[in-house]
Amino acid sequence: MKVRDILNEREVTISFEVFPPKTDDKYAAVEEAAAKIAALRPSFMSVTYGAGGGTSKNTAGIAADLQNKYGTPVLAHLTCVSSTKEHVREMIRVYKEKGIENIMALRGDIPKEGRSIFDYDHASQLIYDIKSQDPEICIGGACYPEGHVECERPSEDIQHLKEKVEAGCDFLTTQMFFDNNTLYNFLYRIREKGIDIPVLPGIMPITNAKQVSRSVALSGATIPQRFRMMVDRFGDNPEQMKQAGVIYATEQIIDLISNGVTHIHVYSMNKPEIAAGIMQSLSHIMD
């Protein structure tokens, strides 16, 4: 089932993200974790993709299993950094062969060794290429409520977002954020510029203190004082921090739904217990 149809048909949706193993020996463990999350019956699940296709085989395998074994709609990622057009064409063929009809089209992280000459410079080019090859594929894209770290001005970032939408993007998923007002302000700005496709807020449950600095470094997200106090109070106790992190994320989700933002994406990080904690807290809200 296409994600755009799920978003149109259901009032409230919760989706979870898993990432494939980098090595085949860890495939069974990730597959088991993904199956446990699928058993919670999310609206759909997304499966990430290493830059340059480093995990492309495992991305396709786990996504196909989730859909075909467990009946969970899937969104398979595809990045254009370090990818050739031939590689992208092959991955589209593989996904279609496995019955996957949703692709999350991303630029991906620039390799540590720096940029080389790619066939694609921006995600909008990848989106256009996918849509040109198969107009029926449902395509998701990324957006950044606090602005992309490489963009100097918010207006420039929103212009790039418009280019993704014009290229054929069907919906957007945000980078993580920890203050819902950040999202509400972002939605106001992009709607003013005519971007009216669905936007799924990306919620990251922070369940250990070490995640905080890593998450900020990757996303540039602002850490609210309330969140800092939580980490300071519970960060040295793993079980307390896990519970507090799930509650904080759940409270974010409840506030979003209360304010009419009803399609939520959770970065569950291959942790079924985190996904289960959130789903249990939302059990009647999801009815």
C-alpha cells in the first residue's frame, strides 16, 4: 500500500524506522527486532539505507520481509550520495521486483573523505529521476524544521524543499526535534510558501544520555531546558533514562496530535521495547 494513500485514509498514523545491519552476520538480529516492531501493527515502517548503497541488499531484504511476511507497508530508503544513475535504476528495479512501492529519496551524508563527482547533487534530482522512471512510485523526502545545517538562510532551505515537491515528492518527514513549537513555526513558514503536502514530524526517543550529544551533532537540533533537566536528572540511571525518554517522546506525540498534526514518524532505532512503550501509551488514541 502506498504511504500517500495511508495518510489520506487514516486520521492518525504512527510509523517506525529501522536500520539494516552493515554486515550479514547481524541480519538475523535486526530482522527479529523489525518483526517485533511490525507485530505492534504500525501504519507503516521505513528501512534506512547506507550512503552509496552500503546496505542496499539488506535494506531491500528487510523491507520485503516486513511487507510480505508480516503484512506491514514499507518505505525503503534510497540515497543519491556516491550513487550512480545506474545503481539507482537497479535499486528501483529491485524494489519493484519485491513489491515495494514507497521510496524515501534522500541525498545522504557526504562521505568523510569529502565530495567527489556524483551523478546527483541534490535529493530533488533523485526524486525527479525516480518519478521519471515510474510515476506511480510514492516518494517521501526529508525536511528540517530548524533548517539544514548546510543552509545559511531558512529561505534557501525552503526553496530546496519546494524543488523536492515540484520534482514529485508526495510527503515529507522531518529531522528530529525536541520542542514542538519548532515544528509549528516551520509548518507555518512552508505553508505560506505553498508547500501543502503532508509533513510527518520525526520523533526521536532519547533513552540514554550519550544519545543527546550525538543527536545534536547529527541534526543540529535545539535542546530545550526541560529536556536538559530530564537528562541531568535521569541520565546516570539507564532504566530511569529509558522510561523518561519514552515518556518525553510520547508527550511530544500527544501534543502534536492535539494540535492537528496527526501523522507521526518515530525513529525507533531497532528497539522494539521503545516502540512498544510508545504504542502502549497511545493505545486508545490510536483506536
